[in-house]
Amino acid sequence: MQSRLKLARISLMRIGVYDPYLDTLGGGEKYMLTAASCLSQKHEVSVFWDQKDILLSGQNKFDIDLSRVNLVPDIFTTDTSIIRKILDTRRFDAILFLSDGSLPFVSSDLYVHFQFPVEWVNAKGLIQSQKIKRIKKIICNSNFTKSYIDKKFNKDSIVLHPPTYLEEKMPKVNFDKKQNIILNVGRYATFPNKVSVKKQEFMIDAFKRMCDLGLRDYQFHLVISYLNVDKEKVKNLYKRIGKYPIKILENASYKDLSREYALSKIYWHAAGVNEDLDKFPEKAEHFGITTVEAEINGLVPVVFDAGGQKEIVKEGESGYLWTSDIEFIEKTFVVTRNASLLRKMSDKAVISGHKFSTNLFSQKILNIFDNEN
């Protein structure tokens, strides 16, 4: 009887989900919306946001079923009083909160998700200490992020790698239909010093240099999502391209992105290059969800050796890691000039990527909430 009562109580959990970057619909937003979708299989789930079509936009972009997820007003804006936050969160048994370094005052169980190190946060102040005590569980997207968060908050966090595809929706790779395309997928945004976060300019310059060094019959495609505030900056990328065989796809649909993955052979990622990662570790790639998606689609990753990328790519087997622009170009040339090696590594990449299925993500996040309640 007790076990039945416990199961009934678990099934009636009311969970609120908050992501301050939800309108960017980037990799982190795929993580949070997938979490909402998975939790809604057993629980009553609501997303805090004021834009009414955000769930439909997320469902269309990420191919996620959000039909069981509700939308409620965003109470985590800076102009919302602490009292209101405390009162409104009484309606929920738990809050899953993606932190940008800040922590909320809530009256329900608090589950905090960190997607990057927050070294600038003072975790020892009186108010902050009280907020930290309220945290029931910290969830990190990678071992890289965990290594910083655990030290900062003196907690033992859980690593829950981001989701990719449901097992039944895993793409079937046909290497023979692939074209000579190098692909990069990422959001375009800049740091305060106006340097791009994902280093699109760096990769454009590297590809142009490879063409000048003799690369033939290859194209470089960049799939870029961005907010309107960065639209003019994206336009500047076109000027940088010149007459080189480089193509930009802006705010691509799920269908168009899937097509790019299906046709491409090599995946590039350069976040963290030319940055002081000892001082600013958050500027490295925190995990690399697009790298995993690329692997699943049979692309061979050639990615910067920092952050969470090390948890994805096995050097010389499923892809390559690099630390300098010279090494970046040299390792890319290795696979563009050796078709049999490229195909062999593609097969290994698919196997590597399948370790990060949405099914596994779903099982783990449900266990996190069910085992804690």
C-alpha cells in the first residue's frame, strides 16, 4: 500500500521549468525543452515564459513533443518581487531552473541546471549561501562543467549529458550519398569584446586558407541561429566570405538542418580558440551537442580540444581534437585527402554519438526527480 501511495504521489508532481535564454532556441534550450517533454510523461509540467508561441517554436525547431507541457507567466523577471516568486512557486512541487549564475528564491524544491562554469559568482555571501542551501540537486551538462560547479558551490552535482535523438528517430547514415561538405552548426552571438562565441569568423578564415593551400571540391556550410539584435553582425560574415565556396543558412528549420547533417562529411567546431580558458573557462564549449548530432549523422568531427568536446571525441578514432590553427588545418587535410580513413572514422563517429540518445536522457531525468521525492 505504501509503495502505491508513493507512486501516486510521484505521478502528481507539479514541476515548473525556467530557462532565461528560451527565446534563443539554442542547444541549451533543446536541453530544457526536452527535459520538460520527458518529465511531462509522468508529471504536470509548466514552462515559465510570456511569449505564447514559444512552445510551438521549440517543438518545430527541435522536433520535440511538447503537447503535454503548459505555459505559465514568467515570474523570474528582474522586476518580479521576491515575495511574488515565493508565493507563486508554492503551486509547484519542484522547479527546474537553468542558471546563468543567479539563483532564485522559491518555496518549492529547487533543481538547478548549470550549462557552463560560473567562476564570477560569489557563493559565500549570506544571501547566496541561503539560496544554495535551498538547492535540492544540481544537474550539469558535462563533466567539464561539473568540475567547476562542484568546487564553486561545494556540492556533488549530477552529470546529465544533453539529449540528441530518440532511438526510433535516429538518422540512418548513407555515406555514399554524402557530399564534400564541411559543416558547422551554432548560434551567433558575441562576447562584450565583440568576438563571436562560436568563432564563425575563425572557421571562415581557416577554410579560405585551406582553399589557398590547395583544397579543392569542398564547401563549407555554416548553419547559424541568431536573435534580431545580432542580425547586422551576421551580415558581416557574408562580406568575409568573398568568392570562396562558403554557404550560410540562417535560422534553419529542423528539416533543413537534418538535410545538412545528412549531406556533410566533416564537422568543425572552434569555440574556445584564442581565449584564456584558465581565466574564463566558460568560453570553452561546455559540452558540444551539435558535435554529437554530427557524429550520429556520420560526420567526422575536427573540433577544438577544450571543454566538453573531450567527452565526445576519441582522438584518431571517431574524430580529431586540435589546439592551434595549424593543427586544425592539418588534421582536416588528413581526412579530406584520405577517403577510406574518412569513411572508417565516420562509422566510429556514429557508434560514439549513439551513447547520447534522448531515451537515455529521459530515463535519467525521470529518475533524478522520482528518486528525490
